Amino acid sequence: MANSLAKAKEKQQVQITKKAHERKAPSTLGRLLSGKWGLRLIVYGALLVGWQVTAMVKGPFFAPTIPETLAGIADAWANGYYSILFDSLRQMIVGFLLSLVIAIPLGALIGRSRVMDDLLSPYVNTLFVTSKEALIPLFVILFGIGFQYRVAVVVLFAFFFPVMNTAAGVRFVDQHLIETARAFCTSRWRMFKAIYLPGAAPFIVAGIRLGLGMALKGFVIAEIWVITGTGRLLVEAGSLRLLDTYFAIALVIAAIGIGTNEGLKALERRLRQHAHLGNEG
């Protein structure tokens, strides 16, 4: 009798363990859904299906189908539109780099100097919440409609995230490192190079990432305003209902933005692992 009860109890325990294991072991679909890229594929797939169905229902006057858009990408290459796009991107890169040259040192000063913070932060915050598009007519008056105008608009759009993130990152550098450097009479310039900027690197890269997105937005809006470069291509394609070309150019710009954004996010994660951050100083 005792042996029978022991065997029954052991069998019951095995069944309980097996059921618990089955509950814990996710299915293939469960593993797919739990992954970041699995969820993205589902969302992107749903968007593509919705796009295709909408285009087929509404017709080509309202939206091109996915095959038509892919054909538009090839046609845009054959017609030389990408050379115009890349020329616009080169000017955008000049403006974006100029904004970083101004924003990162200024953000570091705001982050470490209470005087600079009190002096400049109100103006930076005010311009940050101001509609950038509303200032474009003023930029046309000041800079014309050529290279300087487009660079200035990109600087206007891209400047704020790098300066604000850099200031926030410098404020959160580990105070123990700062105190140790001061104990060894380290110069301010060397502290900026060796402690503040490396410690704030994840914040700076995050600001660069967000600023790049704004720079892409800025260069498109700037060129649409004066109907030149890539903006002219988009305006003409939209007005003539060449939506396959319109969507093709827009998707190429979006792909460039997404690719650079993902690359900067990966760099930000790597830097965050090695950054020395503490409480706000």
C-alpha cells in the first residue's frame, strides 16, 4: 500500500512538473511576438497590407500601390532625381554639422555653469517651443533662397535637442569623478575633455539622434517653401499626381532617417554601458 501511494504521488508530481514546464516554455509564435523585431514586423506588415488595400480601393489618384511605388523608386533613379536628393542631403549635412559645432559646446557650458544656465536657458527653451516653420519667412528675408538659407533652416531645426541633451548629460556626470579630478588640480579644459564629455556621451548621442531627425524635417520644409531641390520634386510630383514618384522620394528620405536613427541608437546603448553617471550636480 505504501509503495502504491508513493508511486501515485511521484506520478502526480511528474505531471505537475510537466504542466509547469509546458506553461513556461513559450511557443514559436510566442517567442516571435515577445521579440522587438517580431513585433515590428507584425506592425510593418499590417501597415503594408493596409496601404495596399487602400491604394487598390481608392485608385492611383489617391495612393499608389506597393508595386507602383517600387517601380517609382527605379524610375526616380533613371530620371536622375536621386542626384538632386543627394545634393540636398549634402547641404543638410553641412547645416547639421554646423548645429552640432554650436550646440554641443554650448550645452556643456550651460550644464556646468549656473551663470550660463541662467543667461541662456530661457532663450533656448523659448525658441525650442516656438514653431520653427513660422520663422522660415524671416530666414528667406535674411538669407535669400540659396545655400545659406537652407543651411540656416537646418541649423534652426537641429540645434535644440543636442544643446539640451548635452546640458542634461553634463549635469549627471558622476560627482565622485569630478571631486577626484579637482583634488588632483585638473584644469577645467582637461576635465571637460576627460570627464564631462565622455560621461555625457550617451546624452549627447541621443541629442544628435533626435537632432538628425529634425534636420531631415527642416531641409524638406525649407526646400518646399522655396520650391527648390528635393522640395521642388515633391511639389511637382504632388501637383501632377505622380504619386509613385512622390512616395518613392519620401520613402528614400524616410529610409535614410530610420537607418541613421537605428545606428545612433545602437551607439547610444554601447556608450551608456561605459558612462559614469551620478545624481544631478
